[in-house]
Amino acid sequence: MRADVQAGLGGPGGAVEADESPRNAAVREVHEELGLVVEPGRLVAVDYVPPIEGRTEGLIFVYDSGRLTDEQAAAIQLADGELRSWAWCTVDRVHERMRPMVARRIEAALGAVIDGGVVELENGHPVGAKLVE
């Protein structure tokens, strides 16, 4: 099973490397993709992603890294070949721009930030939630 991380809700993400914790991978990915050094906050979501053609199953760990300051946002430098662009988005806009599974994960993680909990997800759906698609 592959472990992925997503740091800062909807932010950079990637696979955990050998002998690397999910938290350390989040630090590395934010630095590689945005040129920022950000300490991950608390874990807000874990999402089991089942295998599909061309992709192995995985666990996604999502950390609340807080809000970027204006200075941090201005200092973002996208790494070549990693991201094409970045933008601040509302939850509605996230659902327009992201794959449905990722949008569900972001929305659930934001809910966990607000209520102070940790959400367990499967394919972006809260565990035990009735699936309506």
C-alpha cells in the first residue's frame, strides 16, 4: 500500500519516500512544490483510496498547516514540472476544479479543521456515511 500526504488542504501532495514519515513527507512536498518551509499542524483526515487501473491503493494523510501569511503567499515559487498554477478557492470552486474524490476529501478535511476532529475517509467519503452519487 502506498502512503501519500497532502499538506495544507488541497495543497501540495505526493508519495512518502522510503524511511520517511507522512509528516516529514508533507514538509518535503510543500518545500519542493511551493518553495516554502511550513510545519504541518495536526492530522485532520486519513483517506483510503482503493486501487484502480494504473494506480495502487493508498492512504492519504491530510494535515492542517494553518493559514499562509501574505508574505508566505507572495513567496510561493512553483517548481518546474510539479504544479502549473495555484489559486485560493472556495469549496464550491474546489468542486469545479478538482477530481470529485479530491474535492470530497478537501471538504471533509475543512470540516474537521472547523470541528477540531479527525475524519476517516474512503475514496473521499466519510466512513459510515451513506453514499449518494
